[in-house]
Amino acid sequence: MKVSALRPSDAPAVADVSASCFETPWTVADLKREIARDVARACAAWIDGVVVGYGVAYVIAGEAEVLTLGVEPDHRGRGVGRRLLCALVEGCERAHLEVRADNRAACALYERSGFERVSVRSAYYGDGQDALLMAWTRPSSP
């Protein structure tokens, strides 16, 4: 697996991954707009030349806000999400994100990666599902 910075030319393949992961996926235009921002950190995971996952975060003053992270269903549970998350928060002191409370796999990934639940946004999503707000702080060195 290779993780690399997302380029505008990758947007169509990444939009396909997003469509396989989310009810309201990011479009090619969404991706191109977001990765063009000065504060954006965007990466894709590749296996055998095919995009199997992606992530986008804003990074400002050592703090990351993870906006989206998706992995093709057939490639979940193989460390792709973890590698992408590590790339998004690399060099940061803190990070935060929101995740659907019913997305057990994503919640487990974030918790295994050191994110803690901070609060809940009740009925945040259109279908009434809650959003969990999670935060991470870089562990201090011994």
C-alpha cells in the first residue's frame, strides 16, 4: 500500500471511493475545491495503482480537523484507514473530527488511534442519527 498526497487529477477515482462509503459523498468538484485550499492536507491510499481510500483534513497551527476519511468496503480492516489517519495528523499536536454514532467501524478506528469522545451532537444527521465529536492529543514523549 502506498499513501500519497491527493492531486486534482485523482479526484474522479477518489469521488468513486467516496460514493462507495457515504450516503452523501464528496463529488469531483467538492474534492478539487477542498484540496486546493492552503490549509488542506489530502491523501489517498493506493494498492496496485488503484485508489482504495482517501482522507482530507484542514491543518492550521499544529491542529488538524479531519473532514472526511473513507476506505473502499472491500479494503476495510486491513490498516488502510489507520495509515490515512496517521498521514492526516502527522506533525500535529491535536486533532478533532465528528463521526456518525452508528458507524461502529469508524468509531473503533478513531478510538484505537487515541481519539476520545468529547461530546454528542444529537440528531445531527438528516436521518436523526447523532454525531460524536472526538479529539486527539499527541502523546507526550517519555
